[in-house]
Amino acid sequence: MAVLITGGYGLIGSELARILVNKGETVWVLDKWIAPQRFSGMEEKVTSIQADLGNFARILEAVKESSPRVIFHLGGMLSYPSNADPQSAFSTNVAGTYHVLEAARLFNVSKVIFTSTIATYGLDLQKPVIDDFTLQRPVTMYGSTKVFGELLGRFYKTKYGIDFRALRFPSVVGPGAKTAHISIYNAWAVEKAFYGEPYDIFVLPEIRCPVLYFKDAARSLLLLEAAPAEAIQTVCYLIAGIKPMSSAAELVAEIKKHFPKAVLDYKPDTLSMSIHSKAQGISYNDSQAEKEWGWKVEYSLERMIADFYEELRKNPDRYR
Ligand SMILES: NC(=O)c1ccc[n+]([C@@H]2O[C@H](COP(=O)([O-])OP(=O)(O)OC[C@H]3O[C@@H](n4cnc5c(N)ncnc54)[C@H](O)[C@@H]3O)[C@@H](O)[C@H]2O)c1
């Protein structure tokens, strides 16, 4: 049977699709924007559906046509675009997630894996450690839409028996990331240095932010999907990322080991700084994911940056 990935042309979705194709799975990807270079060399192994998640009829058609055993629902608008255009974020992230779950129910798809975010945490954090049980009170449109997605998925699990599972990712870093979000400087600083272009990091050098390499993100989705149903107790899992968390200055130091002349400056942005500064001193505990389905990060900061550059060298067209 097939696998359907919404947002399958995005940073994480396209990596997930590549892994699944290499495992011999039948892969369908649904996205609003098709970027053919993402699958160069394996175009014929991926079936693309160009559709807007906000269009219920198109999502119904896509799920009916692909008839997947599982939907990886990754399509969505990230923090900056959702903040700039909350109305479209509602259509894509809120209505879109409802459309995916409803289509899964109507066409008997037994499993839906959803990508949420640590941006679902926000107001009045009571403790310095965030875990799966910390109250989620986001301060952004993006975070609010993702809390809704998690809760709607839990409801479909209880009421209709859909095997819904979700991950709350930290900032995911990888080559060819196109979408701006409040932590994207982590990926773009690495990438701009490779292309010899200057880049302004939009937080202060001391700001620490949890990050996860895109290969680890894709692997975590596959591990979660493969876990036996009885192991899934918590349902929506926090993924903490690389430990210890690096500051922007430590990220730059690592980049400069590869590109000593990289021109990376700091120009803090108000929205990003207001969110990041509230999260300083906080740590993330993902022991439930480790306990229930064996999650462990593989890429350290050093390994992540070395592999990022290796990817850009090996696949110059894929990530442009
Ligand atoms: N990148 C991160 O740091 C991060 C962190 C936490 C959670 N996540 C979540 O992981 C998922 C994948 O993120 P990513 O980093 O690959 O982002 P991405 O922006 O690279 O991918 C998202 C994809 O969704 C597609 N999309 C957007 N609006 C759509 C619409 N209306 N209809 C159909 N497709 C639409 C985009 O074209 C894009 O290809 C998202 O749900 C995101 O919220 C990402």
C-alpha cells in the first residue's frame, strides 16, 4: 500500500519521501508548490498531487486516489508566514488538518502522523523544563493552529479509532529550507556560508535555541510510525533536538571551522527576539519518546553541519 505525505516538497517531507522511496514504498506527495528538483533522479518514483490543503474536495480526491495505509501530514504554514497571513494559516493549518483527518476517516486510512512544534508552548511557563505534559498555551497564530491539530487528532483517535500520532519538533535544520520562521537563521547561516553570501542572524549571539537535523526529523517520523500501537501512550511527543543546545555564537563558530571567512553578522529582529528571549534558560525533556518508541538523536552540532555541507556538495541542484 501507498504512503501519502502532505507538504511532501518541503524540507522534512521531501527527505521523508526519499527515505521511503529507497525502502521500496509507493510514495505520493501532496503540496501546494511543486519543486521538481527536490526529487531529481527519482521523479518517476514519486507521484505528485498539486493541491491546497484548504480545499476539502482536493484533499478528499487525493486521499481517495492514493489510498494510503498512512498519511504523514506535514503540509502547513510555518511561524512567520502564519503571523503575516493568519487567515491563510487558518485555511491551511486548521481547516487543512481537519480535511486530512476527515478524508482519512471517510476513506479508511488507519494511521495519521502529524507534525506539531515546540511553538505550542508559550504563556506563563511554570517550570524551567518543558516536557510532554507542560501546558500548551502558544503566543502565535502558528502555535495555536498546531495545538488545534494535536487536539483534533486526539479526538479522531478516540471517536473514530484513527491511529493518530504527533511530534512536536524544535527548529529543524537542513539544506534548501525555503520557509522563513523564527529560528530559520540556524539553517540559513549554515547555507549562506556555503554559497559565500553574507547573512544577518536575526537574534543576539547568546540566544540558545533547540535544533534538530532534518535527517533526524525524518527518521523520528518513521520510528514513530513503526512503533506498535500499544507502545503509543503519550500520542503527541516532544522532540528536544541536539543537546546541549547551542547559542547562535556557537553555531557560527562551528560554521567557521568549514568556512573561516563566512560573513555572518547579528541583526536581532523584534518578533523573533521576543519569543526566543522568553525561552532562554528553558530545557526540553523528550524522555517519553525515548521510553515509548526508542527515540534518540543521531546528529550532534558538529555532525549536522558537516553533513549539511556534504549534502550541498553532493546534490547541488536538489536544494536550490
Ligand atoms: N522546519 C521547522 O523548524 C519545523 C519545526 C517544527 C515543526 N515543523 C513542522 O513540520 C512540518 C514540515 O515543515 P518543513 O520544515 O518541511 O516546512 P516547509 O515549509 O519546508 O514544508 C511545508 C510544506 O507545506 C506546503 N504547504 C504550505 N501551505 C500549503 C497548502 N495550503 N496546501 C498544501 N501544501 C502547503 C509548502 O509548500 C511546503 O512544501 C510543518 O508542519 C511544520 O509546521 C517544522
